Amino acid sequence: MAPGFVPSVSFRRARKTVSAYPATRGSVCMVVNVSGSLPERLDGVRGLATTEDRFRVLHVLVLSEELCDFVIEEGRKNGAESIRKYSESISVCKASKHNGGDLGWHTKQTFPFPEIVDVVSSTDPHTGVFKARSASGWHAVYVDDVKRAIELTSWTPTRTFRRTGQNLGKIRVKREQQEWNSYFIETHGCQMNKSDSERMAGELEAMGMQVARTMKEADVIVFNTCSIREHAEHKLYSQLGPIAQRKWTYPNIAVVVAGCVAQQEASRLARRVPEVDLIVGPQYANRLGELLQDVAQGNQVVATEASHITEDLSKPIRVGGISAWVNIIYGCNERCTYCVVPNTRGVEQSRTPQAIRAEIEELARQGYREVTLLGQNTDAYGRDLKPRVTFAELLRTVHDVDGIERIRFTTSHPRYFTKNLAETCSELSKVCESFNVPFQSGDTDVLKAMNRGYTVERYREVIRQIREEIPDAAITADTIVGFPGETEEQFQNTLELMEEIQFDHVHTAAYSPRPNTPGATMENQVSDSEKESRLRRANRRNEMDSLSRNQRYLGRVEEVLVTERNSRNEKQVMGRTRKNRVTYFEGNIEELRGKLVPVKIVEVGTFTLTGTQAGDPK
């Protein structure tokens, strides 16, 4: 949209329509009707025919040639990712520093650095990072996209995008629902997103659609997004570019952005990529069909308002038929200073034990043998229910479902984990001996800055409780290195905790500032180079410990639930042990898929096991 242009917005609730002006984030159904003359809209809408060359540039602006050469060298390895990576930490360009180095779309007349505009405008996109000098300093430049000048075609977009059946813009057309015959969902991020994608697939198939083999073949394209790391947002926008261009040729396709980026970036996303038809937060995953009905009327719809998550009426479309995700609690009430989840997924909302058991019983009837109970914080389950129910009580409620052989859960919070839960897991034979308990830092002062609500000693106590009840339990964790203010000594405390506890695996990450979180504005931000150094050292520690922990399996017979063929070795099948170790062994996938197979472990790697079948499957 052109600068200064303000769309009109109508918020539709319970069949009543009220007006709001200007557009804001946070509506159950925000229907954006874009109006304005063609010249007003040309600058803001990507993909339109244009009479001038337009180019989109990412850059890092520095004051020394030596520093520029460093970025160029990194760019030879990683291309545009290097620009995005270093713009925040070293670029002096105020216009792009906090936007991944993105200067946006420009013509030769509007480009802010006229000394280098000729070389920039004549460079083909995606040809690598190059060096240029202007009066402002040295630039490491990456041309991300180019629109070459072409004549306008014979069609002219109508002057307004209207809501129902009147003059509709070229990309905002009224459709009959049956025109959408296929869908494709691309899922980024955590298990919660994977579960949400299954629910959205159920909604789409209930509308009569079938899954397409590729994104290009789909009538409805869904990006289910993650915002835990900044690069996930960059990835989304880079993927939306070609889809937006395609929509100008095939306006009947529907483009949906769902998940945490949708929740967090709704208004900005609607403006930046107007070709997106539906922007929907995680809490509306099971209402996708209803929202698409509004899209079918020619509207751009945003659904991100806080909402009570109603019990699912649509059936998720799950892949595999062996192991299934089952949501038990949505949202999160914690306020960790690095995390966007409370902002994107809302407050905690527990499903009832009866609804959860009913879903698991249905899965058993369909032949599933394993379920994983999902929540941002499973230990918080039930504290919002009346009467209150504990997670340990829920495990007992679902444990005796016939046909389900294994029960897993993720994720636990050290602040709420109880000895009673450890005892319950030890008593219930179907509950797997595998726990994911993030520690995030091995230093209590850093944990306090993160607002985690526990100390390192409390974390050690949780691990002791687990190992007292289940001595051979597999324990995995998460950690963040380079949190603002973390010193080298405090990082060493993290390495020492990892060595002391000997985790089976640790999911490591360098701290990434996220919008609207306290951590993003804290002083003493750790440099990217130091974060990378600490991440490498944490990964080395993790690999050593994982390999060491795997040694205990040599010679043992482990029960493996077979799920698929080993894509790298057609003679082998693969599955997971009760302790969640990926295991390979020779076998016929047609005979063994979905079976529990005893496997003798003969070889161990850092993260996998290899063995031979040691008995009859069941």
C-alpha cells in the first residue's frame, strides 16, 4: 500500500458488523477492503506490472572496508542469510538494521544510496553478495528480487476491493467453494504446530479437498509458521514472494498464513504481502473451514483475537497411522523474557480429561499404538479446570485405553515438576521412560534474568526425582546460550551442568531477540560472534554426552516401534525405542510397520542406534 493509505476495516462478530478505522491487529475476523486508484497502489503491491525497473535489496552498511570484506566472505558461504545475520549487530543503516538488512522495493529514483544505484539496479537477483561504496560507507549488497519494466496488459484492476460480489480486484475474487479441490500445508517449528497442521488438514478435507503432491499443484496453500527464531520469519517472507507473484496469474488460489508469525505479525503481514488471503492465529486452527468461507467472498481475513479454544469438531488428518500427537493444554501462562509463545498462543486452556480420553480411544480404534500428549507446559495441565486435575491424574485416566501401547508427553517445566509425577510415570507401564525438561541455563542469575522461576539447584532436584524412580530414564533438555548479560563464567556453568547431568540430548540454540519480549531490549546483548562460539562449544559437549549415553545400549535388546523404511538404506527399517532413540535394523517395512519389535543393539552413533531383530514382532 502507498504511504499514507489507510484501509477500511470491518470487524465481524456474531453477524453484527461495526466499523473500525484505521486497521489494527486483533480481530476475530478482520476483513480488509482495499481501495484506492491504481497509481496509489502500484508502489505497495508486489507483482503488479510496472513501467520502471524495481528491485529489492538487502545490505549491511559499515564504515570500514575490512569489516565489509568480512561480511562478503561470509556471504560467499551463506548468501542472503549472512546479510540478515549481521545487519542487526554491525550495520549502521538505520532504515534496514532492524529488518534483516531489507531496504524494501525501490526504483532508481527512490533508492537511498544514489552512488551505487547503477550497479545495484543492473545486478540479477540471487547472484551473491557484492561490495559497493557510497558516501555513507561500505555496503555488502545482496539483490533479492527484481521486477523489470514491462507494458501494462490490457486488464486494469478495479478501483476497489469490495466484500461480496461487487467489483472485485484481480487477486481478491469471489469464488465458489468447490473451486478449491486441493491443498498443501507447509509446517515450520514445534510439535504443537505439527498437531495444528493435522487439525487444519482435517478442516480442509471436510470441505472436500485432497492433499496435493506439491505446493505448485495446490488450490489452497497454508504456511503454518513458527516465530521462536527470527530466521523463521525471514524464511516465510522469502517463500511468500513467488506465491504472491503466482497469485496474480492464478487469482483463484487461496494463500493462508497460520501459526505464531501470523499471530504476531498480522497487520504488518497483511500490508507487506497483500496477496495473502487469510492470516490466522493458532487458536483458530480448528475453524479454518469457517474462515475460508469469508475468503471465498473476496475478502482478506485476519483471525488473531484471543479466543477460548473450543473442543475440536473436525477430525485431524494424521500422517503415518502409528503415532499421534494429542493436545492436552493450549497456551502458556509463563512470562519467560526471551519467549513469544504467551503472545502468540495465549493463556493456558486445558482440555477436559474426558475429551482427551475420547480422542485417544478413537485413535486406538484407528490402529494407532502410541500417543504423545502435547503442551507448552504439560505440568500445568488442569490447574484451570474445575474441579482441578493434575497431569499425573490425567496419565492414570488415559493409561488403560486398549490398543495404545505407549504414552509420551512433552514438555515439562522444572518449576512445576513433582515427585508424584515421577512416581506415577514409574508405576504406569505404558508411559515411556523419556523426559524432556528444559534447563535453559546452568547459571541461577541467568535463569532469574530469563524469569524462569527456578534455580539450578531446583533443576538438579527434578533430575534426582526422575532418576530415583526411573534410574535408566532418558532425559533431554533445551538450552539457550548468549542470553543478554551472560558472561563467559556463566556460560561455563551451563557446560558444567551438561557434563554433570549427562543428558541423552540437548536442543541448543543461540539467543535470538524476539519482538515484544523484555529480552530484546535488555542491555549487554551478547555479540553474534560470541553467541556462535558458545553454541559450537555447547554442541560439542552435547555430542560427547549423547554418544557416551548411547554406549549403555550396546548388547541390550530394546523394543522398537517401527514407523518407516530407512530412506538411506532400503534394506533397513527404522523406529524409536521407548527412550525415544531412533533405531535402524534390517527388515521388511510392509511386514513390520506399526509393530513392536525386539532389537539387539550392535552399533551406536551420536544420535542413533543400529541393531538386529531379536525376536517376533507384536
